[in-house]
Amino acid sequence: LFSGYAKGLLMAGINFHPHTGKNRVFLQDFWVIPQGKGLGTLMLDLFIQFLHEWNSFFEIESIRGELSVIDEEDEKNKNRRDYLYRKAGFTILRNENTGKK
């Protein structure tokens, strides 16, 4: 159980396609303080739950995003971040041309 000060941010954009009715979600920014307390998992799980409920009105075709290169600098942080997204069901792909994920 966590007690104390915490803050976080999850920003996402939704691209509505009026002709197909399919929509794309782009995860733009996501962070929490403090790390390692399950707060990121909670925020991401609630966001995905919201999208599943919203999907009954508007079909969600995909959820995508780009991972921050800042997270790549610290191996422990990179592993924590990758674990969070994989646990939520995301696939992490590496762009061979840029090294970005």
C-alpha cells in the first residue's frame, strides 16, 4: 500500500476517422513520481480500461506511442519502463534506422 505524495501524467491523442469509424490512440507522454510503487501500472490500467469501455461507442483500432530516449540512458529505468508496457500487453519495437523504440 502506498501512502504519501504522488503525482503523474498520462497524455494521449485520439485520431477519429469519420469514414471508417476506427480510431487510433497515440500515447504522447506518461510519467509518475515516485517510481516503483505500482502507480504507473494503476494509471495505465485505468486508461486502458477507459478505452475498452469507450470502445463500445467508438472502435479503437490501435494504441501506439514512442518511447523517450531519455529513458534509454538509465538501464534500470529502461527495464522498468519496458516491463510496465509489456505487462500491459504492449509490444516494444525497435526502429533499426534510428535506434528508437
